[in-house]
Amino acid sequence: MQARALLFYISFFVFAAFFSACNDDKPCDGLDCGENGTCVIDKNFEPHCACLPGYYGDFCEFYDPCRLIECANGGTKEIDSEDPTVCHCVCTPEYDGEFCEYQNFCLDITCENGGTAVNQPNLSSCLCECPPEFIGILCETPNPCASVTCPTNATCQLTPNIEAICVCNAGWEGNDCEIEIREKYIGAYTAKSYYDDGSATLPYTCNISKYPDDVTKMYFSHLLVNTVGSDPIELKDVYAVVYQSNTFALPVQNVFPNNEQVKSVNIGQRNSTTGVVTVYYTYEKDGVELQLQLELTPQ
């Protein structure tokens, strides 16, 4: 009888606790976590605030940006003096990086003449970035280019003997770098393409024009026009990059009208005497790469 009574009381209390929990189905209604937190229920059916990263407090009312980062290798956290919402790692002299995660290879390096030591952990070295007036491992040597004035389209460069010379920028040539290399290419050509099996296309017209906003580039209006056979092909508006006086190449590119991929296989040439332009290239169609040689004769 006593056992039955004890079982009854235990069942009653379990039921009462379960009933109470079930009836308190909105325990978060009385807890305001604000904009920086969310009310959650723990394993004891008690509500509390789960805060967004960086926030803390019973109601997520406080913010500490240093809770968002971890500093390695003995680095300490410090709130930015100008922006209290940002926290930085202050590293020991032996380490570097946003979170002090890299060894500092500049520890014993002093750059001269206003140079700045830049740690390069990926190369296990330190680099001195020099002001324009100096060169050298430690910025210890006066830069000969500092006293040289080059033409508008040229840049001063140093020879292996540390002598200053003016070198034309890409796309320019001439004694004073005043001539656009691509100017000699501009015009209309009679074109004919030759496949590597010896077959050739019928003659067609290709115009070379300037590519806008880049002095090193030019357009071929029709790199290939092949109307022979049942599978005609046309490659339009292909651009090339000029290098030295009579050389150029086609970078990898997808072209009109069917998005075929085109690229050079050898450096293109211009005959300085005849003006004939030769292009060595491949294009890919239906997964098959075909190699061609294009001859352009000035009209």
C-alpha cells in the first residue's frame, strides 16, 4: 500500500512539472535581448540571451571588439585609438601579421635613407622598400635614374652595371619613343588562312584597327573566314598585343560569333619591307583544336 502511495506521489510531481513546463510555452516573452542578442532556452528550460559576436552581458548590452579576434605567439589585444569598434593585435618583436601569426624576419634589419622594412614570411625574408632616390638591399645606393628625365612614353631603367637608360614603354618606339608601334599595322589587308594539312581558305578582307584605351592592342576584324565546305567558320574582332617593332601575339580569348577559343602558338611577325603580317594561331571548335597560319597582304 505504501509502495502504491509513493508511486502515486512520484507520478503526480512528474506530471505537475511536465504540465507546468508545457503551459509555460513562451518563456522568452519576459526577456528582452535587444538588437544584439536572441533569447534561447537552456536544458533546464530557463531563458537567456545568446549574443552576437563581440557582444556580452545578461542582455547583450555591452560590446568588446577584442572578443572577435585571437592573437597568436604572445600577442596582446588593443582597441584602436581612433575607432573603438576595432581591435588590433600588438605583436612581440619576434612576430608579425594581423594576428601575430608570422615570424618577423625584419627583426634585425635596418633600412637606410628612409627605406621601409617589409616582412615577407612566405619567402622567409625581409625586403627594404626604398624611396625613388635610392636602391640596394638596404636602400644604401643612390638611384642613377633619380637624375634622369626620359621622354613622355619612356621609363628610366637600370642596366646590370647600374647605369640609367631610357626604355620605351610598351607599345612605343623611336629615338624619343614618339611612335606607336601599332600605327604601322593599321589598314586593310587581303587575307588568306592555311590549315596544317595544306588546305587554304579563299581570299577575304581583314581590317586592322586600334583597340581603344590601350596603346599595346589592335583589332583583327576577321581573323578567319572559311566558306568552303558544309561547315563554314568566321572568327571576328580578335585582338592582338604588340611587343617590339614588328612582333605581336594573340592572347587566349573567346571570339565572335560562336565563342570559339583563339590563341597564338608562335609570335606573330610583320615584314618591315613588304608590310606582310603573319599570324600563327589555333582555334577550338566542338572540342577540336585546329592550327592555322594567316597571311595578311596590305591592299
